[in-house]
Amino acid sequence: MRPEHKPKIIAFCCNWCGYAAADLAGIQRIQYPDSLRIIRVMCSGMVHPEMVLHALNKGADGVMIIGCQLGECHYIDGNEKAMARAELIDELLEDFGFENDRFLITRLSSSESEQFARTVGTMHKRVLELGPNPNSNQDNGDTP
Amino acid sequence: MATPDEHNRRLSDRRAIHIAYAQAVPLTYCIDSDLCLHLNGTGHCSRCSDACPADAVDFLMSAQENTIRVGAIIMAPGFSPYNPQGKGSWGYGVLDNVITSPEMERLLSSCGPTSGRLLRPSDNRPVKQLAFIQCIGSRDPHPCGHGYCSSVCCMTAIKEAMIARDNDCELEVTVFYSDMRTHGKGFDRYFQRASDKQIRFTRCRPHGIEPAGKDGALRVRTINEQGRQLEETFDLIVLSVGLEIQEPTIQLASLAGIHLGPEHFASTSSFQPVLSSKKGIYICGAFSGPKNISLSIEQGSAAAAAAASLLMSRRDTKTRKLRLPPAQPPAAAVKTGVFLCHCGNNISETINLETVRKQISVLKSVSHVEEVLFGCSQDTRELIIDLVRSLGLNRIVIAACSPKTHEALFRRTIREAGLNEYLLEMANIRNHDSWVHALDPDAATDKAVDLIKMAVAAVMLKRPVTANTAAVKQTALVVGGGVTGMTAAINLADQGFPVDLVEKTDRLGGNGLNLHRTWNGEHVPPYIKKLQAQVLDHPGITVHFCATVLDAGGHAGNFHTTIRDHKEHRRIITHGAGIIAVGGKRSLPDEYGYGKIPGVVAAVEFDALHIYNDIRVSRGSSFVFIQCVGSRDETHNYCSRVCCTHSVQSAIELKKEDPNRQVYILFREMRTYGLRESLYNRALELGVIFINYEQFGKPKVKSHDEQITVEVWDHILHRPLHIMADMIILASGILPNPDAGRLASLFRVNIDEDGFFQEAHPKLRPVDLPTDGLFVAGLAHAPKPIEESISQALAASARAATLLSQKEICLDAVKAVVDDKHCDGCALCIDVCPYQAITPLETIDADGEQHKLVAVDTMRCTGCGICQGTCPKRAINVVDFTYEQLTAKIEAALN
Amino acid sequence: MTAGSSPPAFTLQTSSHPLYTNPALADICMGCGSCAGACPISGIDSMDPRKLIRMATLKMEKELLSLDWPWKCTLCGRCEQACPVGVEIVELIRTLRSTRKRALVPGSIQLGGTTCLEQGNNIGIPKDDFLQVLHELQEETKKCTGPDSSVPIDVRGSRLLITVNSKIPFVEPENLQWWWRIFYAAGESWTIPADNWEAVNWGFFSGDDDAARTMVGRIVDNLERLSCQALLLPECGHAAHATITGLQRWFPEALKQYTIYTALDLLTEYIDTKRIRINKGLCYERTTYHDPCHYSRNDWVTPAGNSAEQARKITRTCCPNFIEMTPNRRDSYCCGAGGGTMATPFEAERIFHGRIKARQIRETGARVVVTSCPTCRDQLQAVLNREFELDIKVRFPWQLVSEALLPAEKQP
């Protein structure tokens, strides 16, 4: 009996907003799907497009970048640069045969914990509908 | 020998030899000498001493008396919860299922006597119907002897109700209250959330509790908002007990020779809220009046600032400096130590740390795994230092809370052990795991293993980094010349730090210029004059009038802020710390005929008319105050905190001048919190009539033939009332400074959804802004009365002084670093850097070849990593967030 | 908001004839509703103590004085006890009673008061008839107390002065016999005045302070005239309360001059000083005790202020199978008939009020209820017993003691 696939979503969260919102969700005990694996970055602009691809190549079922609201970036406009890169990332995904929906870039502020949880929930649902990433190595029985 | 455990509120037992509670410092056992047979002389027991393998029990240890000479004393003796035993008809102490709110805290705590399950004390059956009764021992002079409001119990009950319902969504919760005093920042919204979660709030004060039958159920008879008498049954009733000052504290005050008021709270002046009646003795916290955590913390810092100012001339004469061991040279082999924090029960109640330990121990670079109860405690930090030294650990992973909480603390800890402080990584298995995946412990455990593997993978790739130090410019910038700004400036300047005070208008005083009396009757204008003179005469303060902030940059210890003064000159001020005290703005009503009917005025306007004996006031015989105008509505979903007290004070004055006047106050909740409750009682005594319009809707103000009529429904008689009024006074609220948003983005801080500055942590860091070195105080933070602004100003000053008292600080080493081998000088990073911190560089190598590279100015670089996200060669990386480390985390997460 | 027609609007204005000047009577009320929750008749006539206080605060005097609710109130004081700020609610209600036109006082309260003023007792028993019935009772009592016992009427120099509840001589004479047996066994020196012997002070109920004062004054006159040393207050809770507060208000010297006993004080003294001895455990049925309002919650005016415990000691001695009602003592519920309501036509309201007491009794499973007030006894025995089918017998402590007295020969 094949073990049920447990999706994994890599989320690059910026220190000032995304990561803080996730922390706040914890303080408020807002529950959300456990597929999320957060990687802290200082700014959403720190995320290189190749890193997104790398994650998908290594088997992530979804990748998110969560940065600050427009106009509120701690580093002035890093989030806008991240947004601009998103188009490039979409193209890369197509080239490598990944569904666009496996990547999501979004913005929220540090107090928007409920929005954070909702976004994670939406992504989780999306990823379930898309099915496991073909690169996922969970089929090898390598359950974590 | 066993006795009820005070920490668990006597809900469980403890022995004579015991640890007081899990977070005790030091975390060692002590012996209760009254209970111990050996020490109280009733027996010859020495079981503990015999059992101790370390021979650590010393029965001969006794109390020692020491004399210490000091220049200032800060008293923070706190409060005691009111004990309802034998009082009123609550049945506390007789009926098993009647408990107090502190006992409820223990029941809900996962470290408590029932591990967080809500069970009836009488028979351990699960609770299905829960009730809270508010105002026990508060607002209750008649049987209980305390007329004041304890100001925190409304929020405490809502919090306990929310937690109880979160733990069991079938639980039915009722809160019986008289006024809902959720007047703090964000508190009204919290109250609304509770109502949305189907917690039933009913405005009625039950008079007592009776047993319902013999199985422990409880009966309460109340009158509901429709005026019907109801009998209801509950499994468990929580008495929300108030705060009081008890005998040991009263004696302490007597020893200190400071004055206590009639309810035994320490007397203070509104203008010096942390100074006792005796010079050199400062007080903070609930000792001077009931208050919550954030106000207590502010007062703690404020007392420190006041004491520091007093002792300025003796600064540093007795300070001890921490001597750090030299940092070890990097070792060849990586030896990682992983510390798994239980965080009490916050992590371990969901995550199986034993499973985690097993799986992490087998990882290649992990040489030691240790479980600890509280990573941040003194004991654990000493353990970490000990293990680093004895086991030669050279990489540390702390699996615990958020790095934003304690990363700095753990960095300091390993530095004390001689390890470079950047060889640390935290795995956030609390905020991002145990707290948010409570319903699936297995999944939470799996995730914890992943998160720790990610941290281990990343920390292996870390290298020791030496941070640069930077000189601290030991001066401060205060933006805003109102009472808050002036208070902060004076305190900082008194402590020896020069201050630049930026004021938008041409005079000092701000919103304080519109005030006349504080809540306890102290006269404001002379105080403001005094402050103005102090500021203008102070050699350490430079005031910039008619000046606004145009631009801001820099970092803690070295900010540069550009202002434009009245002559349109630009000036750049460099400063080590900054305090934002830009105040608020009073709102102008747009309802009830304001601006159309002559007799309708706003409260602040009425004050002036009253003082100058305007004919409308002197001849007036009927006055109606309407509360919550422009507050607690859709566009301003917050309480302006000061208006209830203000209207009540005005009403008292009107009645004292002429008892035949009719004075009415139309309100939604009466928020004369804390010791202000005495004003409410006084107003009632003088015949002021209070009408609550929450249930039946806003009053209607009409004018016909110059006669103003107010129509409002009476909340007790459920029928309409007509009031013929001479004047209507609208208690309009406090708005944020309209410029707050612009200033916030200049300083790279945030404003909240209501437009007030967002502090770093609402409870624990109330005056810190998220950017280090910047602080906020006064109305800019949230609506508040003048004495709370003064406390906050002093608190911000204390926080700023902590930074400014250092000559240099270590800069964060988290900066971009160029990899010479891979950089080809393409300069794409230069374009994207928001701080222009990267410049092109040409070098010539040993073979005489020219290379194009880039160079990073570490003073300008903020470590944002946008360059890293852009570089096609992976040749520029931010320390601690390198491409390699991030990739390692990705791979570890996905196995 | 309300459906259908809106109640009439009331225009607020300053009162030209204020009902009261002391803000403690109504103004200091915070509207918390504790009183309305505590009151057993909240809801009758859509009224409750909080609404009453509110109407007073809003100066709705005309409407207030037209209400019958203050007369349906039994002055039990639960509201006042519950109030966190000390509103003097009972005093407010008495003020309303006192201000109402005499012709509008419901039932026979005013009539009884007037009759007493004119004829010396509330139901107008002529003196000769009164003396006659006493003599007849005396003859009967001799069977128990011996051939040489007598009922002392107007005996100067007696230690203890007694008053008589006017409904007793012709309707429930056994009440007198119980006391007489106890007095005889204790060797007490006591007397009944031939005139102005009425115990029940209806001026207290109707808010007629002048009448109340006159009646208390008559008792003081009798004490002086007959050179007594002590006064036995009437058993009836309100009567004891009215008499002693009347003495405190109008005749404070009398308090210093004479020893004042409640019925329970006297019984306790006799037992503690061994002037009488009683047979323990005469009644083994399950028994409970009902605390009359004036011997529990309002007990602070009595000399010892300990009536609840005194009564229980006697009851438990005589009836060992004792069970408490809950709540009890100062938190006890009124029987439903106090405060003069027995003399009003509001029987349905008295029954409604008593439903809580009835439930309390039923929950104990008791067959015998002991109580120290004749009005309580009537309400429990005659009304609540019938309406709620409680199947109980109601006894007085002095009845228990009287029935448990060890015969005179056996006294040392």
C-alpha cells in the first residue's frame, strides 16, 4: 500500500512581514495545513528565481514567496523587484514543465496573520488538486 | 509533607521541598521552613538531605540581613488578587465549581494541574457550560470594600473565554458584565472577535451563586437586557477577581515612608506618574493603580529613566562590564549541538520531542542533542555554555521559538562560551509548528524534524563572522514638541544626551495646550508652561520650530534625518536614537447637528466655554453629553480612552456649580477605568443621570424654535425619553496624526489599520518600534490621557538611553559579501541595491590581469539581499542567508 | 427595538416635589441589575427594583406613586444586600409607601393601623373580650402548669413585659399557651398589659411614621407604667424589627433602661442558664429551618444579632434529623408574605414570590419546617403547602420548646 503523499510547500518569507505574520499566527494559535516549510529571508527580493526552480526540481509541491505590501518594504522596493522577477519565474516554470500554479508570490503585512493562514490554506488546496510533484522522492518510501 | 501549591492556586499540592514554578530563577529547590518537619521543629526528618547525591541540602542556611546604600529605590511590589472567600454570596470556598480567574489561568495552562483540560473541580467531568462573573471585589464598595475598577479583568475574562472555546468549540461560554472595559489598543477588536466566536456577553451583574441540585451544578439568577429574570445553570463559574494591595505591601510602604491613597495604592501626581511621595523613591506597575502588562512595562522603564536622571552624576561608577572570552579559532570538523526546547509545554504538548531527538541524533554532523525545558532561562543558557566548552561544539541549533524573539539572546550565550555568535541557527518549531498544528501531533512532529534538519544543514555551512563596530552618536532626535516629546527630551538631556527636538508648529505643547485638568484634578496649563521653560532653557536641547521631517535613513547608533525648518532650509541631523512623539488630532464630529445647531459643541470646545463662563454655560440649566462620537464606529474601530472620564469630570463641575442643573451623560460603555471609577460614583451622587444607548441606538438631536431636544431610549425602562437641553456636548475621539503614514514610511516603520504607529510587540515592547533605535510614545502610539503619555515618554527615553549610553555598538554582520572568484563585475547588483551600497571595482591580480569586480560598503549595506536575488553568478551573498545555505535548507526540507 | 406600538415617551425634568433628598436612595445606582436578579418578584407588573430605582432617579414621581408594586414587595431586603454600591432600596420603597395618599393604601394595612390608633389593637377587639379570652385560656393552661398558675395582667413590678399579636387570642390561642408554659417552667415574672397590648406595628408597613411612633410609644409607656425591667419583642419578624428600630429612632433612652429580648434571645437565655430543661430529640422527622428575613438578613438590628444560630440550636436539639435549605441565613429567600403583603389582596403575587421558597423546601425533602415568624408560618403552612403540595408541618421554636419541656417536678 503506497503511503499517502504528504505535500510540501516551501515558503520564502521575508523577515519583516511574511515571517512576522507567521509568528503572529502562532501567537494567535490560528491553525493551518502542515505542508508549509518556511525559509526566512531578509527580503522577498533576496529570493533568486533559480532557487524557486531548484525547490521544484528537488520535489517541492509548491513554492511561495511572501513579502511586504507594496509601499511597505523594509528595504524600500525589494518586494517590487521580487514581483518583477515573478514573471521570469513563470517563464522558467513553463520551460521546465511545471504548472504555473505551483508558484505563488503574495504580499501581506506583519499584522495579517489570518490572511497568512488563508493564503497557506489556498496554496495547500491548490497543490492537492495539482497532485504530487513528479520529482517528489516520497514514492521511494522515504517518508520523513 | 504536602501543602496546597500557591502557584497552581491551591488546585494541586506540593511538598515542603519544592521548586516554586517552572520559570523560576534560579531553577533550584527550596525548603518551606514552616512546613518542613526538620525546620519547624516537629520532627527529625532528613529524607531530602539523605537522598541528595550532590549533598546540596543545607538545613543550617538561614536568612541574612544586609545593608545596602543606594541613591534611588524603585518599588514594584505588585498587587494581590482579591480573595472572595466568605464575601458576598459567591459561594467561593463552599461550592467546588466556583473558581477565581487566577485559578482559571492554571486550569487552562498546559503546565497546570489538569494539563489544560477544562474539568469541573467537584468531579473532574468536562465543563459544558462556563460562565464568567465580572467585577468581583471591584466596583463593589458595599460588601467588598473596593470601589475602584481593576481595569484588567474584562480583557482577562475575554482571553480566558477565547482560550477555553478554542480548546473546545462545543463549550458554551457566557460573560456577565456591567461595563465592557476594553479601552486599550486593539482591545475593542478583540472583544468583537470574541462575540464573533459565539461567546455570549450579557450586561448584567449576578448577585450570587446557588447550587442547582446536588451534583455540583450551579444556578445563577439574573435580569437580562430585555428586563426578564432568567435562571441559568452552569458547570463552572469563574469569578473575575480584582486587584488589591494587601498588608505586606502596606507595611513595605510604611517602612519606605511613602504615601498611600485610601485604597492603599501608592499616591502619585499625574505629572510624575512614577515618582512616589518621597524623592528618590520611584514606583511602577500595579502598586500605583490597577493596570495591565504593557502599562506596567512602560512604567518600569519610566521609573528606570527617572532614577537614571536623578543619578546622572554617578553613572558608570559601579557598573560591571561583561568580560567575554576570546573567540575560538574555527575547528576543522563541524560538531553541531542541537537543543530541543520544550518551552514549558508549548512545544512538547504537541510535538513528540523524544521522536525528534532520535531522528536528529542520527544526522551526520550532529554530535549532541539536548532537551531543555526553557531554552531562554538562565539555567539553560549556562548549560549551553557548559556543553559548548566541554563537548567542543562549534555549531548550535536551537529548536524553539522564533528567531525574532530570542536569536539575539542565544547569540550572546554562545559568544560567552567563546563561540562566534553567528554560528547559530534557530528552528522555529513553536510559532510555526506546535502552535499552528495542534490538531495533528504526528504531522507536527514530522514537520519539526524537517525544520531542524533545515537548520542543521544551514548551520553547517556557516563561517565565523566578525561584525564591525560603529561608534554610537550619543544624541537623540525627538519628533514632536508636545507633552510627550518635551518629557522625553528633558529626561534624555538630563541624562547627558543632547537632544534635537523637532516641532511642526511655532510653539511647544501640542494637544496638551487644549487641556485644563488631569483626571485627578491637577491643573495642566502651569505644568505645560514649566515644561516649555525647562525645554527652552535646557543647554542640552535644541528646538527646531516650524520644522518637518523630509527624509530619514541610517541605523541604530547612526541615524541621519533630514528636516526642513521654517526658513525652508534643509538640515541633516545625525542621531543615535529617535523618539516619535508626533501626537494625535482631535476629531471633529459630523453628526448630532454639530456645526448646524448652535448649542451643540465638541468636548474640547466646551472646556474653554466653561472656563471662560460663556453665557450658554452660565445660563444653561440642562446639559447633555453624548459619548463615543467618532470612536468605536465603522471608520474608527477603537476606543479613545479619555472621553468618559473627561465628560464625567465636566458633569461634576457643572453640578457642583449649580445642583439644580440637569446633567445627562448618554454612553455605550462607561469607561472610567482604574481609580477613575471614583469620579463616576461622585457624579452619580451629585445627581448626574447616565443613559446607555448601546441597545436601542443612537440618540436623536433635534432643534425647533431654538429649543434643543434629545430623544433617547432608556436602557432600564425600555421606553423613550425626551430631554430638553440647553447644550449638547459631543465627546469626540482622538485621531492619529494625519502625517503618521508619511513619517512611518520615511522611518521604515509601520502604522496599524487605525493609523497609529505599530509597536514591536503590543504587550512586551510597547514603546519600541520594529526598527532598532527608534521608539514611539504618546498619542502617536494610541489615544491616552496625559499621565500615560508621560509614562510612555519616560519609557521611550529609558529605551533610547540604553542604546545611547554605549560608545559603540556592534553592527549586524548580516551584510552582503562578494565572492571574488565568481564575480565578473557585470554590475547588475549595483542597479538594484536600494542603498547604493555597491560600487564597481577594478583589481589587478598577481599575474597582472585586470579583473572587474564589485565592492560592498558595509556601512550602507543593510543585508537585504536583493543583490543576491539578482546575481546570475551566485557571486554575492548575504551572511547567514547565502545561496548555499538557503539551498541546503530547501534540500533538507525535501529530503 | 420593540414591535408594535411604542411605550409613551417621558420628558425628563427637575422635580418640583422631590420624593427624597438623600442620593443613596436612588441616584447612586449604576444600573448593574444585581437587585433585579436577586428579587423574587422581578417581572410582576413588568417591574423590578432596578426599574423602580430608575424611575425615582428620572423623577417619575407620579407614575411611581400610582404603582402597586411597592406594596407587593415584602421588604425582604435581598435587593439591598445584593447592591454593590449600597442603594437604600428598602428605604426607597418605604418612602414610596409613606408618600402615597392614605386612601390608596391597598388592603387593610391602613385600616389596621387606624384601628389600632383608635382602639388599641389592629382588629378592634374590645378590652372586656380580650380579658375574657385570656381568663378562659388560663383555665385550660392550668391543666399543664398547675392549679396555682395564673396569667398576670397589668401586674406592676413584673420583670418582663409581653405584647400580643391581635390575631392570636381568638384565632390561634395555642400560641399564648406555649409561651405561658415556658414562662411557668422558667419561673419567670412576666405580665401582659391590659391596654395597648398590640404587638403588630402596621404603621411600619404603611409608611406611616407617626402611627408607627405612637405604637412604639405605647409599649414604652407600658414598660414605665408597670415598672418592668425587660421587654419581650413580638415574635413576628417585622414587628420585632419595627419595635426595635422605633426604639432606636424615637426612644433611645428606653434601650439603655430596659433589657430587650427577641423571642429567640429569651429562649436561648432560659436554656443556657438552665432555667428550663428540655427533652432532646422529641421529633425525628426530617426537619429544616426557614430563616425569616428579619431574623437573618436584617438581623443586624436585634440585640444579639445572632438569631439564625439561636434558632438552629433550638431546632437541632429538638429535631436531630436536621437538613439545611440552600441558600440560608443572610442569603435566605423570603416566604413571600412579609412586609405587610399578607394584609393586601395580592395573593397571586405572594404565591409567585413563595415559589422559590417552596422549591427550596421540596429540595430538602423535609416534612417539618421550623420558623420564627408567625407570618412566615402562615404563608408556609396555609398557602405554600397548599399551592405547591409540599405536605409539611410548620412549627415555631417556642412551640418545640414548649412541647419538649421536662415537667416542673423534675426541675431541681
